[in-house]
Amino acid sequence: METREGIQPNRQVVFIVMAFLSQAHPAPIRYSVLEESESGSFIAHLTKDLGLGIGELADRSARIVSDDDKQRLQLDHQTGDLLWREKPDREELCGPTEPCILPFQVFLEAPVQFVEGELLIQDINDHSPVFPDREMLLKIPENSQPGAVFPLQFAQDLDVGSNGLQNYTISPNSHFHVVTRTRSEGKKYPDLVQDKALDREEQPELSLTLTALDGGSPPRSGTSMVRILVMDVNDNAPEFVTSPYEVQVLENSPLDSPILTVLARDRDAGNFGKVSYGFFQASDEIKQTFSINEVTGEIRLTKKLDFEQMKSYHLEIEATDGGGLSGKGAVVIEVVDVNDNAPELTISSLTSSVPENSPETVVAVFRIRDRDSGDNGKMICSIPDNLPFVLKPTFKNYYTLVTERPLDREERAEYNITISVSDLGTPRRHTQHNLTVRVADVNDNAPAFSQPAYTLRVRENNSPALHIGTVRATDADAGANAQLTYSLLPPSDPHLPLASLVAINPDTGQLFALRALDYEALRAFDFQVRAADRGAPALSSQARVRVLVADANDHAPVVLYPPPNASAPCTELLPRAAEPGYLLAKVVAVDGDAGQNAWLSYRLLQATEPGLFGVGAHSGEVRTARPLSERDAPRQRLLLLVRDHGEPPLSASVPLHVLLVDGFSQPYLPPPEAPGRAPGAGAGADEPLTVALVGALACVSALLVGALLALAAGRLCRRGGAASAGGCAGPAEGGVPGQLLDVGGTGTLAHGYRYEVCLTGDRRTGDQPAYTLRVRENNSPALHIGTVRATDADAGANAQLTYSLLPPSDPHLPLASLVAINPDTGQLFALRALDYEALRAFDFQVRAADRGAPALSSQARVRVLVADANDHAPVVLYPPPNASAPCTELLPRAAEPGYLLAKVVAVDGDAGQNAWLSYRLLQATEPGLFGVGAHSGEVRTARPLSERDAPRQRLLLLVRDHGEPPLSASVPLHVLLVDGFSQPYLPPPEAPGRAPGAGAGADEPLTVALVGALACVSALLVGALLALAAGRLCRRGGAASAGGCAGPAEGGVPGQLLDVGGTGTLAHGYRYEVCLTEGSGLKEFKFLKPILPNLPPQGAFEDMEGNATFRNSFGFN
């Protein structure tokens, strides 16, 4: 960019005289080399001369810089050698200048360093002297005297020094000899000296050979013919008025402008006095730049001058008169510099990106130059003041642009720097260069969340994968340093199954509920979210997220009393003498929801006598609304409705049967009827079977097997007897109730009730101690493969179970990547596709722990069996299917039918039926010539060969498995029919029907022994199975006869009775006997019989069932 206006001097560095700085080499290094050296020839070893280490030139990005911007030299960074880029020609580089020195600089980075160098190019004698003309014509008057000197054209030799022009010789003659003279500028020219007077009449013309010799070894020479014409007398040669002429010309002078006029005078008259002008031995450059008028001697400009290329011109002018005499004059033209060149700026090194927070960093290294001279060549370099950059002069006219302070990308990401260079000429010329410097990001900012804590609300029973909210964080950095990844941190509560509750999108921060949340199980939970960038090292921050689960009306009221699911309807006794407001019963119900969703109201839906009973809307008390009359039916049925206040409201109904009685005062507990044969009666029935089995097994192991069966049968019978007794003894008839908890008193029931509760066995049991799950391989990820279940007889938090996987006993089993368990439901999921060929089965332990303090737990073993799928096609081993050339088998033409040609060998990576292989012939050149064994894969001839059969046969064989769907592979087999070869003959296989040999009869005893052994083993197995079945039938028969729990005997004492009368809401005391037997995983009470005072005769209870099942929802788990 060039402008003639001044610039604002922001920061100026005046380049007048540049001294060597600390970064420069203290003195230039000097080398010499002969001209005409081949391209790539060695000059010097810079690494050694500069004192640098191996590879340091490459590490510091060394380069060679010359003043004229021409790359004549090259630097090998690997070896550190300085080489010629092209063949040097000293005459082209320096011309006549001697010595010929080529300056250069070695520029190094990190740190910036300059080394000045000089290369001396030595001349060789590669040029011969050359005369400008092959023939010179001299006109010498005949009256010239001996000793007269006649100047001759001198030869030019481009070489210098001793290789340059040294002397002149002329061919031998009697009239002239040559004298070699030297001018002030060092040029040597010949003068012809006359030795003898001339006589035109005797010899009017002479031809001589002028030879120019240089000083090379061997010397070179050049010749020119000198032709001398002897003229009549013209004794005055032209003479210039002034010599030399000196003139100054501006370099911007226009073309054809006059420079000066030379003048020469000749004192002769006539034609001998007329003078003509011309350049004497002018170079091509002078002839192209100037012209001279032959008549007037005016010199004009014919080519633009350039001070930077040529500062002065030396012209030789020859004035010749009409008689052939000539005189010489000199003209010196000095070119005056004009400020016609704008400063130049060349970037040597540029860093377009600067890391932020870096100390002083070199952004650019550049050179400025002005081809003018004097003030026109003095320069000022500056950059704007408002930028955090400074200019530093480095070496001569080199500058470095460096950062003034550490940069901050977040404050400004890019800088546009304008470097301005102006000279001090008149008018001033300017140059500007724009640089764009980007600030590279450094990971110096941690992500920041939009808020430190988030509160999210989710309504329970949400759909899985529901988007419940988003956390957002920002990072002030850029690029990968600003790309954020969100993740969940492990919860502080180790019992919180966060991984199964919530997931986060690592790219967007969206939070999803993985499964339906249950307000009743988990009302709120907290966790931490981390946002980390992708810088190195990565920075992160955290935010707390609290999820509040909102209750939904998803639990209908559960009626506890009257028991809604009893095997017989609940019947209450109502004396006919009851007054209005008599409390018949109290409906007890609960709702698993909370708040308004759990507020319950009660209503009477149906009644046999609509106006006889009423229900308290909020208390659930069923009372008489009027006195009873004789017309009232002795049996009444009420349908009670319990409804919550949720939206939409949920309800439950329960029937209540009422039996009107004349009155009751004594509890009547009839003994339990045995609906079958007595317990333990079936034990003896199994003895004949056991005896028969023991007697049947008359072999070597009879005693051992009999003992084992007797032991097994005894244990089975004992368990059956215990089951028939109910596992819990009831109170004897007439006995005294023990350990009673009285729930009578000031409650709403008028009578006292007592319950007997019996818990047997473990209170926290699983459905089974071991589970076997089967999964087909190549299953889809997250496949539900089964469920483990456990129960806990406690209540509340003590009955809330959490399932987890225990570390496997095999440390090499990657259980965490194979199976996952739902901690709430016990559902097991396969995390990835299983491979039968890699893992056919694996075992692990599942633990069920309650949330009590201390927590109790139990374990169950789970075995996963991977079922094989037909996912591997057969692989043919022979013939090789992928051979570079097809497999060829030789078949003699004399082969008989059944001749074994080859056997196809194949394998299948599957198992079982999926690996059963069958073989088939798909294609054949002669369809009926060959056959393949379906199961053996043997390729045999099916008929004799004939002359018509082609000598080359091609078979395509198919191998197929028996999977579903079946997979197959095919392989070609080439057959070459030959007349015969000495290969061993393989006979066809024997017919499958005939015996393999004559020795078959010798195997008969072995066969008989095998059959006998098989019969014994079968008898043992059948006996064991029959014994086991008999034991189970005995146990089930005993349990069915007792009803699962023994009631109190007539008149016995109820044992372990729990009296629930007292201060409750029931006005009367009642007693119930409750028995939970072994295996109470059904979570139910069995109410055997109410113990009521003043019971009516037993006939009044024909429709009352004593065994009612009470399913507790309060946590009696």
C-alpha cells in the first residue's frame, strides 16, 4: 500500500544506521568458492561454524536470506551444510567488480538470531578476450612520422585479475608495433606505434592481426584484423572543447529529454574539417539508454533511468573529421536519486495464533527496505498505540513484533495489527501491512452452572425416560475447552439407587427419570451433577439437584376390617335388644397415598333393611339407626363403600353380614373338625411301598440305597405330619388364655376381642434358595431375563427390601457388564448380548436386605444358562474354499463304483442340533457320476466311468447345519480323470446292515452285562422317584387334613393369645386366634375363630366360617 500523505507517528523506530545487536553474530563469517561450481555443491558446514548442535538448525527454523531476495544458496537442515542452489557465474553476479562478494544472512528463530555471512566468488579463466569488431579500419596519412601513435579498439575479457586481459601483440611487420597501456580505471588498451614512414605509392594498404592475451593458465586469446589505409595528408585531428563532460540527471527524467551537447573542433578546412560524433566502444546498456546526434553532438535519453540500478554512466565520445582523423572525449552522467520507491515490508516469520496467558511471545519477524538513498531511504516503522504489542529492532533492517503482556482470549479473541512504514523523503511515501493475530484458547475457565442448586418436581407413576428438567452450564473458553460433558456423581447416600432412578444426557444436561417413581417409596432425593469441559487438564464444577416426587392418587383404599378377601363373608352378631346407636362394627381402612389423597370417607351402599343401619362418614362406625323388630330378617347384608378424596377419587367396597340373635354371654369355641383322615395317618401307608422298593433293589448297592431311601422317606413323613398339624398348636379346650393383649376397654367396640398370633420359620425368606434362568444368545441389550423375589415378615421400613448383586466368586467374570438388577423389584436384566460360544453359563449371588437398623439380609444363588442360537454358518476346512487355486482331485478312469474320491471336512461353531452337519451335491458336470454321503461328507463315484465322461469335472458341494433357520456353506471341487496312478485304493464303506466281522458273537456277554447294568440303574432311579413322590403326597395329605393351623381343642387353653381389647375403639372385647405357618410368604393372617361370650347354639353358626384370611397392608410383611 502506497500513499503520499503523512501518517500519525504512533510508535516510531527510525532506521538510520543499524548496528549489530546481541542477537547477531559478532563478525560476519566468510567463505570462498570458485565460480561455475555445480548446483548443490558444498560451500561450508554451518552447524560447526556457528557452534550449534546437531539438529538445532532445523529446530530453530534456520533460513538463508540475501539482500536481492534471490535464493542462490540453500541450507540442508539435516546435515547443516551450506550448498549452491544453482551454478554461480561471477561475471553475471558482479561483472567487472573485484573482489566479487555475495553477502547473505543466516536467520534463526527461538530465539531470534542473525548471522552475517560473505561469500567470495573466485574467478576462473572461462572467458577469452573479445574485440568488439572482427576488423578495424585505420586511415593513416602518408606523412605521418615514425613514433606516431594510433589508438586501437581494445578487447574485453569478462574475467578479472590474472585471468583478465594482460597485453596485446600484433603480427610481425616493419612499419608498426603495439604498445599495451593501462587507464586509470584499470582497463588495458592497445596503441599502434609507427616505426617507419609510410609511402602510399609504395604500399597503399596494410593488414595486420592484433592479438589480445589474458593471464590465465593456459592463457586465452582473441584476435581482430587491423586494416590500415594510407591516406593523403590530413594533419589535424578533431579535439573536444571539454573533456570530460560531467552532468547530473534526475532519475525520473522523461524519455527523449536532452542530456548535453558535446563539441569538437578541427582546424582543417573543407571536408577534413567536418566533424561527426559517435559513441566509442559503448556497451549495450549505454546504447539502449542514450543516443547521440552525429552532426550536432547532442546526447538524449532513450531509456528510463533508475538510480537504484545504475548510479552513473561513463561514455566515450569519438569525433571524426572528413579526413578520417578522430579525437576522443569522455562524458560522465550522474543519476540523481528521486524518492520514487515506497518502503517495502517482507514477512520472514509469522505466527498467526498466540496462546493466551503466554509471556512475551514473538508474533512476527519482518524486514523493511527502501531502494532510495539518503533521506529518501531512511524509514520509520510503527504500530497503533492501543494494542498490547511492541516493535523491537533486531538486526539491521529486521524487526520483531512481540506481545507486550499476556493476552486474554475471553477479553479479545482477535487483533488486527497495521504495521506502517514511511520514508523521510519529499514527498513521503508510505507502506502498510495488515496482520491478523488470533488468541488461541487455553482451558483457564471452569464451567459455571446457571444456578448452584436445582429443584425438580416429578409426579409419581411417571412414564420411563420422562424428561424432568435440564441443568445448564456455560464455559467462557472456546473449542474443545468449551465443550461440556454432564455426568452424575455417586450419591452421598449409599442406599440410594441413583443409577436406576435418573439419567443425564452428557451433551445437553437433560435429566430423565429412568423408571416410574413411587411417592410412597421415595418422596425426595438429592444428587450432584458435574459439568466437565474437554480441555487438558479438564476443569469441572458441580451443582446440587433435588427431585421432589409429587403424590398421585394411585392407591385405592384398602379395607382391613371387615376382611374383604376372606374365604367366607365376615358375620357380626347383633342382639335383637340392641338400642339405636348400638355399635355393630367399625370399618377399618387405610390408603397408601398421602395428604388429601389419603382422606377417607365411609358410606353405606346397600342394605337388606335400608333404614336399620348407618355408617359414620369419617369414623367408619356401623351403628343401628332404629330399634330392631320382629319383622326384621334374622340375616342382614350390608355393602360398605370407602372412598378417598383424591382426583380422581378411588374407592373400595366390602360386604358385612349381620346375624340377629336373641342374646349371648359365653364364648363358645367348638373343636376344629378334621376334614379328612387324622394327621400322620398317611405315614404308615408309605411303609409297604418303601419295603417293596427295598426288596426290589436286590443288588450290590441294595443296603446303601435302602438306607438312603428309608432316611428320605422318614424325613418326608415327618414334614407331612407337621404340615397336617398346622405348624402351630391351638389352645386346648377349657384352657386358660396365655399372653393376651387386651384391646377392650374404652374403645368403640363394646366387647373385648383376643387374637392368638403364631409366627413360624424365618421372618425374611425368598421364594426359593436358587434360581435357574435361561437366556438365548444374541439377546437384545437390557432384556428382562427373570425376577428374584423375597419377603419380609416385618412391617414398615423393616419390610422394605433392596436387591443387589454380590461380587462374583470368580474374579474373571465381568458380572457388572453382564447383568443388572432392579433394586426395588428384583428384576434381572441382561446388559449386553450374550454369546454361547464365549460363555455358556455363569453363577452369581443376589442379596435382599431390608432397611431396618441393623439391616438384615439373605442371599440366593442365580444360575444363568445361555442357550445356543444358530449364529455360525458351517466352515469348510477341506477342500480349502479360499485357496488361490481350486482344489483338484485325481480320479483313475478304472475306478469302480463307490471309489472314495475325497472327504469334505467342515466344522460349525454352534452346539447341539445347530452343529449337526449334512452334506449334499449341488451341481456336477456329470450329475449321475458322483454322490456325497449325507452325514460323512465322503465323495464317491456312483457308477463306472466311461470314455464319454469329460476329463475335467467340477462339483459344487453344500454343507448345511440343522439349526433354525439353517445356515450353509458351499465349496467347489475339481476332478481330473486320469488313466491311472499308483495311489492306494480305498474300498467303499461296508454296507450298514451287515456285521463288521466274524467276532460279533464274542460281544454277547458284554451286551448282556450292559443291559443288566442299565436295568439296575433304571430300577434305582424309578425307586427314588417313587419314594420322593410318596413323601410329597404324604405331606400334602397331612397339611390338608389340618387346614394349615391347628385350632384350640375343646376346653383347652389358648396358647400365646394376643388380646386386642382394652382402650381401642371397639366397645366389646373379641379374641381371634391367628396362625402364620412356616412359609408365610403369602403375608396373611388366618383368623381361626372369634372367642365371644354368650354364643348361641352351634346351629346358629351354620353360615359362619371360622377361618378368614386377613391380608395386612400396615406392613405385617
